[in-house]
Amino acid sequence: MTCYFLGVDIGATKTHALIAGETGMAVGFGQAGPGNHETVGYPGLAAALDVAVTEALAAAGLAKEQIAGAGFGVAGYDWPSEREPTLRAIGSLGLCAPVEAVNDTILGLVAGATEGWGIAVVSGTGCNCRGWDRHRDREGQVTGHGLWMGEAAGASELVLRALQVIAQAWTRRGPPTELAAAFVDHTGSHSIDEMLEQLTTGQLELHADAAPLVFQVAAHGDPVAMELVRWAGCELGELACAVIRQLEFEELALDVVLVGSMFDAGPDLIEPMRQTIRAVAPGAHLVRLTVPPVIGAVILGMEQAGLTGLEQREALIDSARRFLPG
């Protein structure tokens, strides 16, 4: 009888569930809304899981009793104290199979690192970084809580820094920058004065979707924007360096997997990051994740049933293309 494996990637904006057979052939996909307990609570996490997994099972024509192992990457699962309620929410699915839950950053590592260990750096709306040693005996991490904890740079942090340099240019504390005009145009304001007034009085908000403006202005040679991009790359490199030090990877050849939409910016962001990392770990190899992280969740599910998972990775990636968005 064929064994089937479930992987679920639970994020702050969406939840993806993918089912595959023991050869890595994907057979069903489901999706739901956000499942991060920090925003929707554990009942919201359980609800998102139910919708996505039920849809995946229906698409595959399977019953939950046919799942032999399941892996879950959970946004917001940052601390040991959150393990029990996270597993309780997963338990509401009623699976009979062994399961494992990890922070969702780890999924990128499993999906993208050559041997499934090393460092993963996420830079999307926010940022995070985690790592596993070769035997997965130790895990390194940052807090995943952004500038509040001195960690950058996801798109949200980049937009905040851009607003700071725009304000400094307006008050003559810093040099002029074309970022001001770009952000005024983006917000529909009539002037920088109006934009700053609306931002500081709560009439206007700027979010992570404004981050591409920084890269666009930098591409036109604006020195302030170029420095912001370099800053973001260095900051992301420092996240990786922190975890490299925790796991004592300085002398090893290792993969650093880059996960998230910010890395679409290309070399201007990635090269400062690479230089920062290689100053600490010269053998580090940066790898851009080009497949959805839910692939890593399925591999994690396979491992719960005793399969290596990594052997099926390429087949899983190829067969999952017809299911996965983007």
C-alpha cells in the first residue's frame, strides 16, 4: 500500500498544505488564510490548518488515516513554551501519523540546503534566521521580532528606515534623497510636508509593499537609497553570522539559504550580505530558495516515517509545480 505524507507551511498571510507519495509524487494541494497565532490566536491556527489540510486531502482523494507522516512549519512558533499549544492545534486535525512542528524558517533550510542543514535567512515582510547542525542536535536562532530586537531587514524594516532618512532630509539632518519624491507619489500626497504630517498624525500608513521603491530609486543611482540597500544586506548577513557563531560553523563549508521576496532585489542586496557572512564563515555558500517552503514541510513529514526525504526532493519539486502557486 502506498504511503502518503503531508506538509504544511503556516504563515502570517497564508497557509499551504501539500501531500505526496513515498516516491515524491505530489498528489494534492490545499490553501487557507493566515495561521500565525500571534495574529489569529491558536483557534485561528487550528482553523487555517483544517481548511488547508481538508482541501489537500480532497484534492488527493485521500482520508487522513492514509497519512503516514506530517511536517509543519509554523510562523510565530518561536519559543519552547509555544510547542505544546502548537502541537495541540495540530492535534485538532485528528491525524494518526507521527508529526513534527518547527519554526517556518526551517522549511526553507530543508527545501533548499544541499544536505538539509546549515542556515536559512528569511526576508519578506519581516525577517528571521535559524540554523540546524548536520545531525540536527542543535538549533540556532534570532528572535524573529524585527527592529524591536535589533534585527533587520525585511521589507517592513526597510520601509521604516526609508521613512527615517526622508524625515532627516526634510529636517536637514541628512542629505537630500529621491526617496522623498518616490514615497510622496506612492502615497498620493501633494508634498513631503503633507506626507510627513499625515504619517505622524495617523492619517496615513505605509507598509511593506512600499519596499520596492527603495530598490527602484537605488537603481537610478540615488546615494541614500543605495546605502539603504547595502545596509539591509549587511543586516541580513549579521543575522546569519549570529546563528553561525551559535552553532560554531565558522570553519565549515555550509549552505546559507535565502528565503523570501526581498532577495528578488538581486546582487545589490545579496553581495553585501555575502561579504558580511564570509568575513565570519569563509566557506559559506549562499543559495537562493526557488521552490515554495511547503516542499520542506513534506520532506519533514517523510522523515517522521523513517524516510530520508531529501532523496525524494527533486521528484517532489518537479511534480508539485502543477499544484503550487507562483
